[in-house]
Amino acid sequence: MERAESLAARVTEVQNRHAEVAERLTRLESERDARLAELDAEATKVGAGRADVVAGVGDDLVSLYEKIRASSGGLAAAAMQHRRCGGCRLELNPVDIDRIRSTPQDEIIRCEECRRIMVRTAESGL
Ligand SMILES: [Zn+2]
């Protein structure tokens, strides 16, 4: 009799724990779904301007960008800052700096190390 009561108490304890875990799981799934919805909304918002950018940039550059992006971990272009490639972070040598300085602003420049497109800015150090 005592053993049956002990087992019944244990069953109740396990059922209560199960209910707690199930409730927590439901809450976490709800939080996950809410976050995913936020990410989807953000992806839609960010992607909305892409078509305009693609149209303004041109097919050749977009193709180059996508090719580099596929082979470089998703980062195809990066700002050149303080004479460093923003992609691989390597410092450019004086020969490359001279080459970049003499390259017209509307021409694409690429890092000799990682081949990413380098975007010149006021902070490029040129
Ligand atoms: Zn680089």
C-alpha cells in the first residue's frame, strides 16, 4: 500500500514536471516564431531596395559581386579603411595604394589578396 502511494506520488510529480516543460516549450516556440517573423520582416525590408540598387549598378557588376560573394563567405565588397581591405583586413602595400590612387573613381578596385571589391571612402587613407 505504501509502495502504491509512493508510486502515485511519483507519477503526479512526473506529470507536473511534464506539464511545466510542455508549457515552457510552448512559450519558447512562441518566442521563436515571433523572432522569425521579425527577421522575415527585416529581410523583406532590406531586400526591397535591392532591385533599385541592382538596376543602378548594372548587370556586369552585379554578376561579379555575386561571383565573389559565393566564393568569399558572403562578403563580396568592403570598405577600404586606413589602407586596409575591409574584407581580409590586410594592409595594402605602397604599390597597390599608388595603383588605387591612379584608378578613376568609377572603376572597380579589388583586393589583390582576397579579390573582394574594395569601396573607396574618405577613410580609405588615399
Ligand atoms: Zn582583401
